[in-house]
Amino acid sequence: MDRAGDKLLVDFLSFLADYVPTFPDELVDYYAAAAGFQCSDVGVKRLLSVAAQKFVAEIASDAMQYCKMRQGVGGSSSGAKQQRKMVLSHDDLVSALKEYGVEMRRPEYFADTSSAGAAAGAAGNLAPSAAAAAPPDQ
């Protein structure tokens, strides 16, 4: 590496020492330890945090693109720009994660609407863990 590259690297590492990351050092420590990686260097922890932040941002951006394609948002017709509410769906997120080699499936207890879970609970169809926690009728 040349002198300019060395200076840029040193400047970047010194920047990381003062940087307040989106993912706190404790969170990085936890997942790094779970993966079998231990390091006491704060600069390395911050670098991992920045890399994770970039990864999450790219997935969110790709999921938004899938959402736009699904909703048919594209060029404006008749010049009027209508703002449509963008809602991240599970399918958009699954498609974006698939590009990065991450497979994600819905858990068996997933409810499509918030009222579906409330209706099941009101009808007495509680999940086993919820039924065990419910007090007995007196």
C-alpha cells in the first residue's frame, strides 16, 4: 500500500474510534462471541458494526425495490406524482434476503392480520403456552 492509502486507513480507523455506531458495541460483542470471535479492539468492533449496518441497509433498500415492483410503482403517468404508502411485506423481505443467501420462512404461528390473533384468543383458541399461563376459571 502506498503512503496515501496508509494515511486513509489510519484516518478511517481513528474515525471509527470516535464513531457512535447504530449497533452498539455490546450487541456486536454478543454476536461475535456467539460466532466464536473475540476481540478487544474497539476499532474492529466498530468496523463490524458499520459492516452490519451496511448489510441491513442494503437488504432494506432491496426490499423496498421489491415492494415498488409489487405495487407497480414506476414512472408517473399524466405527470401527476401520487405518493403511495410503502408497506414492507414478508414476501418483499424474503425476496431481498434470498439475494444474499439468507433463507427466511414464516413461523407456524404467524398471523396475517393483527385481528386474526385477537379473534383466536377471544374464541378460546389460545396457543399452548398462552393457555398454560392463563389463570383457571373460578
